[in-house]
Amino acid sequence: MFSRPNGYPFIQKNIITRMNRLLEYTNITKKATPHIFRHTHISMMTEAGIDLATIMEKVGHEDMKTTMKIYTHVTNKMKKDTSAKVRTLYKDALSNLIS
């Protein structure tokens, strides 16, 4: 995930050391590793409404269950979006009945 401009990867130990130093300046208490960014990235793609097949291709998963079970966390924004979509669906359905 982290690479130099020439495409070569950074040494993972150096990234972890730098992350730990940066975390000392925050209120984050959870143990964070570079891998957490993978989870965040996939959750954000899910939240943005990117289809599962595209996400799977981007992250190199062949099994849909892996992506769904491990990485796609339901966020508050997704919950709100779902409510709005259902409300719109029924509103449109009701207005078609009344017309």
C-alpha cells in the first residue's frame, strides 16, 4: 500500500515505527498497524457505493465471502443512506398510487 515514487515499497518496520510516533500525538488508543488502512479503504469504498466486484478486484480477493465477512463494516453513513433510500422508494411508490 505504501510505495516510493519509483514504485518500490517502504520497509514495513519503518512505517510501523513512524505510525507509532505519530500516534503518540493523538488520542487514539487502539493499536494501529498499516493494515488498518486496508480495512478503512475497503469500508470507505463500500460506503461510497462502489460495487462489490470492483472492490474485490482492487484488493485481490477471489472469494466474495472474504470481502463481505472481514472488510465491509456497516457505517453510520451507510445506515442513514439506507433509510433515505427506503423513504424515497416508498414515497415514490405512494405518489404513483395516488396519481
